[in-house]
Amino acid sequence: LSFDAFNEATDFFAAVEGYRKEHGFYPARVLADKIYRNREIMVWCKGRNIQMTGPVLGRPPKNQDKRREARRQEYQDICDRNIVEGEFGVGKRSYGLNRIMAHLPETSFCVIGIALLCMNLAKSLRRLLRTFIQMWVYLLDLNQNENFWVVAE
């Protein structure tokens, strides 16, 4: 966390290497903003067989089929990124991450940490509620199919 302006593209290498250390391999695809699409990062990713989102640098291919495939892949990457960007939007709108009024770094860490904790708790509670409702519906369906309420004659 820093209050100074900086180019976040420099964090790209550390983030991908952190993924490799955690999982034991590089990711197949990286869904990144346009700020990360520079020659240095593109060459680094190509050397490690990592596919970057967005169009290829340089001129578009002359072959219509390749151009169409590149557009289709770019559209799919944008759709996949919408999930990530949507979570950032939820954090900003619903959990106050766009209005952090703390002035000290320690207080800012605390505010951001609590907001992320609340986001994760809300997601876990939604998952638990969904599981509870699915079990309840299953049990109701089971009761109706088995005729438990029929009295023996």
C-alpha cells in the first residue's frame, strides 16, 4: 500500500511469479488491463507460454479467418474480465473501497482488510444459504415422492 503515484505494471512479474510459486506452474492465460500490454511483458509471457488478453501488438493479420479468431478471443477475454471488474465494482460501491477516509497507512490497511473480510463473509454466507435452500427443496421433494404423510389403513 502506497500513497505515492506509480505505474502498477511493474507488479506484473511478481504477481505471475507468485502464482507459479503457489501452484507450481505458470497460468495459461492472464486477464490484464491494457496498461500491462507492453513489449517487455508480452515477450516475457511468450517465453513462458502465457497467453495475454487483448489484441496482438502490431498490425492485424491479413487473413480474415485469423482476424475473426483474434476478435472472438478478444471478446471472450473481455467477457472473462467482466467478472473480475464486477467484483472490484461491488467492493467500491457496497463495501466503501472507493471512499477510504483513513489518513495513516496502518488505518488504511485496517479499513481495506475489514472491507475484504466482509466481502468474503458475504460470499460465504450466500453460498451457505444456497446450499441450505437446495437441501430444503431436496427434502421437500423427497417427502412428496415417498408419500411419508400417508397413513396406513
